[in-house]
Amino acid sequence: MVDKLIRLTSEQRSSFVAYLDGELDEQQSRQIENLLAQNEVARHDMESLAATWELLDEMPRVKASESFSQKTMETLQLENREFSLQDQPWFQQSKRIGTLLLGTVLVLACGVLGFVAARSLPPSAEDVMIRNYALLKHLDQYQEIGSTEFLDRLQRSVEWSRRPANPRERDAR
Amino acid sequence: MSASTQIPGNSYLSDPDVQLMLLVKQGDDEAFAELVETYQDRVISIFSNILDDPSMAEDLAQETFLRIYRARSGYEPQAKFSTWLFHIANNLVSNTRRKKKYRKEIQFGTGDTGPLSTRPPEKNLAEKSALMPARMLDKDELQKMIRQAMETLNDKQRMAVLLNKFEDMSYADIAETLETTPTAVKSLLARARENLREYLENYVQM
């Protein structure tokens, strides 16, 4: 009589579900069946587990919309088309040429941009000095003279125009 | 057209859906349409019962089929077709859950204290109608109670229950779908069904 109401172990309870699902081997099934025959608690447990499981039959079974299958097939055909276009040799070659062309255009554009940028920048102090090197070389002499009026007159004078072009010839005289 | 890429000794080749998938691998889109027709309601039902959002269920079902189609060229039958399909579906559920959780955390912060979180509303509803036997609840109410009972399970338990109940999958197949062992599935389902019983025992007629 005591056995009929004895509490179940968690292992036995977990085996009940497996028994209901037909997942136990023959020996384990026989053990559970013996327990059910002797224990009222076990019987009640098993019955309520089975009844709850049956209750789940009331769960709504959602159906796909009528257009689901068609939409799915259309989507994958679209994907297919994109894939097959990419697989074409002419597409691959055009892609390669396009990439090459784009690269060349980019390099040229960078060159032109660099050139324009360099030209538009204001010259540095060093650039100015290099450009006026000839003047700077004799700056001391020009400063000694003080005025360019004398030099201008000298350049316009007859003596200056008759002077020999070669300095050695001038020295020989 | 017949599937000529049979692997000798592969037991999965007896699965007619595996045969269809092998045809898909060879470029037969009609075979794929047949697979979509066969599984669309079942996949949508699973997503719908797990996520409780019919429009998202259709989107995810479509994504499941697209993933299968995209994988067609490398397909080798290493499981039943349905096991493979529901494995992909399960991954999509996990990803969706993760994204949803991330969005929720961004929206509300990670703290779960506050007046709204002290007591879930479904708990109140369950307690209010706890004394009603199943015969007194109409179908809609009963479905609501079952949905709430299912919501007490985690995603893995819920997926295992749905595959076991509606796909009639064995523990071995569920284990393969959920990437776990049959022993783990046994205890997963035992816990899940014990939870369901606790929640629903007042509504069952015995």
C-alpha cells in the first residue's frame, strides 16, 4: 500500500517523457511499466503528462500565405539571374577592363590635380631666392653703386658698345 | 531526371526529400519548388509559434529556403532533409533573438528593475483563470494559455517541443537539429514538458 504512493525520483520523471515518446529501450520500458502498475503517483504523473501533451494539439498551425511559394521562387530566380550574369566570361572581362580603366583614370586625375595644386600654391622664400640668384650674386656691388642711373648711362654710352665682347681680348688690349 | 550523385552506403539517400535536394543540386528548380510546397507551412508554423509574429515567420521561412537554395551546389546528404532544414531554421531563430535582444538593450538599457517588470502580465492572467477547467475555456482562450505556457520555456526547449510534437522527430534527429546529444534532448524535453504540465494542469481534462 505504501509503494502505491511513494514519491518519484527526478530520473524516473524524466524517463516518463522518453517512455511516452517511445525513446526507451525494452528493458527501460519494462521498468517504467512495472512502476506504473505498482505506483499510483506514477500513474497520475504519466496521465497528466500525456494529457498536457495532447492539449498542445490545440496550438494554432499557421499556414503560409498563398503567394509565399511563388514569392520565394521569384526571389531565388532573381538571385539566380544575378549569379549567372556574373558567371559570364564577357561580364568578367568587362569587369576587369572597367577596373583597369577606372584605375588609369584615377591615376591621371591625381596627377592633374597634383600639378594644378602645385601651380596654385604661393612660391616659398627659397623659390624667390633661386629665381633672383643672378641679382643676389652681385647684390653687394649693386648696393655699393647705390643707383642704377649710372649703369643705365654706361650701357647707353658709345664706349660701352665698342667694348670687346670677349674679356680676354679686352685684357690683351 | 534522376539523382546520379549517390554515395554508396549513405542511409539518408532513402529520404525522398534528400533525393529532391540532389535534383536541386543538379539545377532542377521544380524540385526545389516541390520542397518549398512540402515544408512551407511546417516551417512557418514553427517560426510563428516561437516568435509569435506571423509576418516575421514568413520572412524567416523565406530566408531558410533561400539559404538552402544558396547551399545547393555544395550539398551532400549528411542528414535527413528535414533535420538540415530545421537546423537552419533554429540558427535563424537564435540570430533573430540575439538581434532583438540587442535592440531591446539599446532601447531600454540592461536593467530589468522597474514597475513594469515586477510581475509579468501573463502570470496574472494565468492565475486569474487557473481554476477554470479546459472545457470552460473557449478555443481562443485555451490557445492563449498554451502560448503563454510555451513562453515560459527557453528557445531551445520550445524548439525541441515543437519538433517533437509537430514534426514527430526522434531524440536523435532533434539532437542533430539543435547540435546537442540525444541524452541532452531527453532531459531538455523532460524539463520542458514538466514546465508545461505545471502551467497547464488546471486546463487538462483527466
